[in-house]
Amino acid sequence: MTNSILPKDFLTHYWQKKPLVIRQALPGFQSPVSADELAGLALDEQVESRLVIEHGDSPWQLKNGPFTEEDFANLPPNHWTLLVQAVDHWVPEVKALLQHVDQIPRWRLDDIMISYAPEGGSVGPHYDQYDVFLLQGQGRRRWQVGPICDDNSPCLPDTKLRILADFVALDEYVLEPGDILYLPPGYAHWGVALDECQTISIGFRAPSHADVVAEFGQFVSEQLPDSLRYSDPNLEPAVNPGLIGADAIARTREIMQSLLTDENLGRWLGRYMTEPKYLDQAPATLCMDFPAIRQAVKQGLPLVTALASRFAYIPGWLFVDSREYAISDELTAFAQHLASGFDELDADFLLQEAREKPQALQILVDLVNQGALQLLEDELDDDYEKDEQDDQEDEL
């Protein structure tokens, strides 16, 4: 999202270092989602949504969706905010905004949240533990940016929101549609709608060190047979039976270090960072074979990645929605294209790979039937005509 700064310069001077305002990063930008459409999403029980009301029965009320039309009808005229998570999982035009942040690896993405607020709407001064691009989609919002905060920064009591008790503004900006404010993790910020306002927040995943240790340990433990045990064949007579000696600690360290291989770390990271944000959003599985997929493409159906699906790869492995596929070197280009971030894929290339390489065929069919790849049509006509010559060529 940088029309005035090169990606390399942004990453070198700003990414996870200091805030940046990019004026008219997207000139003439209009939000792909209206306020009414956003409210409609908040009525759906599958969509995560929240309402923050600054002046209600108590200051800074938090209400969680799904909501009803009556909930919206009873809102005060101002000083409230509707927040809807993962709008990119439901609206293709919102997911398309990711092309503007392709300088950041796609596997780092968390989701795109959109907030709507009338005049005065805000969620209070706070800080996030992840990077975020705040794109102004409608109206104007005044942003105040403060110092870096951490777990020791005091927050207001008696509210479910993590609102800073002692916010000090160091900089102030008014954003208009098409402007972007980038914030690294930890920076205090406070945005207030100056009129009817919509902000699009592109946030990135940042697992805690505690999660990294716990989740990696779980992954590795699943790969190890129970027969592998601690051993000490060269044990010396104990001087103090209660002492855990340095040699025991060293042997334990060797066990841990033997597991910290690049392959183990890469496979865990690929599975962990492609885990779907909402596990219950997976589409229904299909039962299509390769000729059916090929015929659908011939009929003009685009082959696209599912809105909620996540792809990544490392040499030797492809990861899709926390599933892993071992791949040979000859499938590197195949895996790279699937994980490229393109929403509409080069179906001809993928089909050609599947014709020539059985492993590619198996993966392609599996991804279509699992719903990670879609043909942009809910149901296909089973009575399609097959060209006999093509069938012979496709027979594997």
C-alpha cells in the first residue's frame, strides 16, 4: 500500500520500527463494503463482530455479536463503533486489498477487520501486539499516536476492553479515504471518528514466544515414538543421590537440540501459520475427479483459492490450512504458484502440472475436494460431455 515509498525502504526504515503515515496511498479509494453490508455481516452467527459503546450504562461497554436489527436500532446517535473481523473471508473485494501489502509474506497475515463509527466513535486508547495497516475507507478519523507500551502499562479497570489509563499523544494525524497509518507492535494509539467513518485494518499474525514453544513441542512430540527415552549408559556413582548433575542437564539439552532441525521448525511453522482463523468456516467437501475439474475449467469456471484458506511452502513441503504435503523438487513451481497469493490461479498451468506429474494431480484433486481451491460455482452439472481424445490424454 505504498505509492510513495518503495517496499525495500518501508521494510528497512519502518517495519516493526516506527509508525508511518502514507497520504493517498490509494488515491480515490472507496471501501468495497458499505455500512449496511458491514452491519449485515454482524448479524451472521458465523462472523465475529463487536460493538464498543463509549457512553452507556457504564463507560466503554463491549458487546459481542451476532447482533440483531434491534441491537442497531437501539444504539445512541454517536460515540459507538462496530467492528467486524475477517471481512476478507467473506468479501472477495476486501481480500483483493492484500495485493497492496505483498511486500509482507502472505503467511504472516491474520485478517482484515473493518470498523464503522458515527461521529465520536472510538475503541479508546490502546496498543496492539502485532503490525497493522489502518486504511481509511470512508469519512475522516483523527489518530493520536503515543509511546510504546507493554504488559506493565496500566489499563482502566472495570471494563473488558484493554484501554490505557495514562495515554499521552506524541503525534496526531487526520486520515481521509485512501490514507494509511502503519503502526508497529506496541505503539499506543487512539482513533476517533470525526464524521461517519470506516477504517480497514490489515493485521498480521505474531505468535507469542509461549505459543511457539508450546505448539512446537506438541508438534514434535507427535512425531516421536514412545520407545525414544532418556538414557545415561555411562552413569558414574552418585555422590549426592538428590543432585541433578551438569551431565544430566547436558544430555537433556542434547535431546532438545536434536529436535531443533530446520525441517522440524519449517514444517511446524508452515502448519501453524496456515491454520485457519475460524475452523468452522471450511466449505463442504466435494468428490470431483481430475476429468471433472478439467472439464469445469474448460467450461470457463475460474480456479481460485478459497477466501479463508491459507497457503505457504518451504523446500520439500506445501502447507494448506494446516495440512502438509510432501513435494519433490520438480513440484517447486507448482507449490510456489499455489502459495503465490494470487486469488485467481493459472488453471492451465496447474492442470498441465497435474497431467504430467502424479503427485501434482493428487494434491490438486485433494485441494479442490477439501474446498481450499474452488471453481466459483456451488454445483457442477454431472452430465457434461467429455472429449474422447482429451480423456485418453488425461488418463493416468
